[in-house]
Amino acid sequence: MPGAAPGSLVIRTSYGDTARQTDGPGLRFGAGDPLLDQIAYSRGRFMLASGATELVLPAWPEVQRVVEDCR
């Protein structure tokens, strides 16, 4: 979403929007975070937005494999 607060990341999936505060240059997720499943099982694509920058990514099977391998 354009205009998101500095230091925050908005993740949009087919399940809805979620805002997360970033700690420095990265964002960490716990292995059991349900947002990872929402990203992996999002229909078609998901979006990452920080400030005025938006990145739309395909929800390819590789995303699900990375989530499963990290657990």
C-alpha cells in the first residue's frame, strides 16, 4: 500500500493485508507464523509494499517448498 509507515512492510495475499514492523534492514518470521502459509497458498500472487514501493510476486510452488524446508 502506498503511504505505509516508514519501517513497516505490508504483505498482501488472497487472505488479506498484514502489516509488519521491520527491525533494521530485514524482517524475521517464526517457523510457525501463519503468514508464511498465507503467502505460500495465496492464489496467483502476493504483494510486498514498503512506503511507495510495491513488489508483486508469483505464488509459485517454490515459495511453499522454502516454507516447508525451513520448518
